[in-house]
Amino acid sequence: MKRKSGLMELIADADNLRLAFWKAAKGKATKRDCREFRGALDRELDALRRGLLSGELKIGDYHYFKVHDPKERLICAASFRERVLHHAMINICEPVLERAAIHDSYACRKGKGSLMAVARARSAARSQGWFLKMDMRKYFDSIDHATLRAQLARKFKESALLMLFDRILGSYQCLPGRGLPIGNLTSQHMANFYLSPLDRHIKETLKCRNYVRYMDDMVVWGQTGGELQAVLESVQQFARSDLQLELKSGTALNRTCFGMDFLGYRIFPDSVRLSRRSKARFARKFRRYEEARLAGVWSDRQAQQRMGALLAFVLPAQSSAFRRRVLERFGVDAKGLEPCVTRRQLEQQRDQLPVGEPEQQQPVEQQQQRVPCGLVPSSTGSSDEGRADPATIPPVRLSGHGKHNTKARCQ
């Protein structure tokens, strides 16, 4: 493919920089650095433009902090000016990086995302008997700068742009010549782009038709464990020789009927459920959010917004019974705060009848549950999972199949 040139002028264009500021400011309008930048917007954008064209722009103004979700990670939060720079670069460079991606790469791409990756994995699990799940050991910290520079040089021709990428790479390293800062927009796109040669190797050289990758989480499906063992050995060799990466020791090779943990879900051929780690994370955060509301740290509205984001992750999985247990255990005082969506389906508190008084039968028209567009509740399965209880969120499944015995699925 012909290398792209003349992109620095597009990155430094005034309209592109204003668009980059708008993207960087989304959700951060009340932050002090954002307000200061906006207060002198024309001057700041002009300084950013001049720094880009002269090559004298300061790079590497990071604020470091650690998170534990679930394991410890060092996050590098760039200054607001650098975040505007990163958005300006990605606005122009993303289409070039996109052309290097295969169809079944789902991270950092428009029209893709984790839910589409899960749906694709579920589809492959229905048709294949075995899966091989792999991921890289300390992926972001292990990315080799020299290898990434060579990959970028095959896509971009302009020396000033390559120098800008080089300065961003040089602003952070875990080991000499290795590592990308977690938290940068450019890091996400470069890390996703870095594994595109491995995608081509798996799809074109090894001829693996059923393959999904989300960042460094990779899954290959096949009919036998023997063929996937050969794929594993080839991927290990390619990653080591061509990308200077090592696979994690916890590679999973098993039958699809036993289930596979992927992106926080447990994927079976006939269902998608929450993984154990996701269940623990949901319960822990739900309890913390409710405690913050009761203590007055958050208003009811703030708690509702955060719980809405928390519930959005668990809705694609069969989890109504689990959500009900968490609500009963930790959310007694939170009932009524759950967020509302179209047709008021999310966690609405039903009126409590007096003890011993039977619930009256409603007309047929009122008993029919209205379902948000695109979500079809199962008509089979256990009573906990399939019942349209107004106090719970209806289970969201990717197909209409109910639960089946694990041994039966494997037969």
C-alpha cells in the first residue's frame, strides 16, 4: 500500500484542532485544566499549531497514578494540551491505521467494540468444538519501540509525522526501548495497530477462519485440540521473533461447551453469562455506590448515573437472578434509584402487597411485557432467569435458547 504523506498540515489545521479540543473536553468541562484551556482557546490552539509545525512541541507532561481493577496498573494521564494533540493526530491518522486492521479486530475501532467481539465469539462457539484463548504478557509495557517505529514507517511517509510519533514513544518507557503509557489515546491505537501483523499471520498463513482479537486478548476456534495446539506454537514463535512479545503462561485450550472467559463474560455456545470476576466487581461497586449515596457524598441523581453505567455492562449477560440477589443484599435503601431506560424496564420497584394478600391477576393486555427494541427475553430456562419480574432487569440473551446441562452441550 502506498505510504501517506502531507498529513502534518492536516493535523495542524485550525478546524481539526478545534474538533480535537471538543473531543478532549467531552466529560471534562468542569475540570480546571479544561476550563483554563477553553478560556484562552484561540491562543492555546495557535500555540499548538505552531509547535506542531516547528517540531518544538513539549511532549511527556504526564500525571501518574495507580489503579487496582483488578490488578495494579500505572496510569499516565497526559496534560489537557497533550490530550488535544492526541485527538488531533488520531483524527487524521486513524483511517490509515484502520486499513491495516482485519475484520475480526474489535478494539479502538468505529463500529466495533467489546459487545460485538462477544457476539462474534458466541457465534464461533456455536459452530466449533474447541477454543484457544491467548493474551500477551504485560502487553503495553512490552511493546518494542523499534518494531513499532518500523511498522509506522511502512504506513506513513512524512518525516515530521514519524518524528512526532517517535517523540511520543520516547516520552515513556518501562524498560529501555519498551512500553506505551496506559491512558493515552495514541497508545490505545498504536497498541492495537502493533498486533496487526499477528492478525495477518493467523488469518492468512495459518488459515484460521474463526478468530477474534480485542487488543491483546485473542481467541481461535477449531474442531480439534490438536490443530489448536499447532496454532499456539506458531503464534508463540511469531510473537517472539517478529514482535518481541511473550504469551502469558495461562493460555486456555478447552472445549467450547465448558465455557470461556472473555472480556468479563463467560461465553457458552447457548448463552452469555458474567464471569466470576465480573460478578464480584459488580457487587463491590454496587455496594460502594450505595454507601456513597447514604453518606451524602453523592446525590440521588449522581448515584443513579453511576449505577446506570454499572448496569450497562451486565445487561448483555444472563444475570437477572444475580442482580436481584445483589439488590436484596446491598441495595435495600437504593430501590427506586435505579436508572430508567426506554419503556421503564430497568430495576423498577414494584408495589408491595400486604402479607398474605394474593397478587391480583392482571388482564392479558397488561401482563404482556414490553421489551426495548432489539432485546428479546428468553421464553425458556429456569424461573429465575426467564421470569419477567418488574423488580428485576429482564435477562438479555443473544439468542432464544434456554439453559442446558453442560454435559448435554458437550455431547
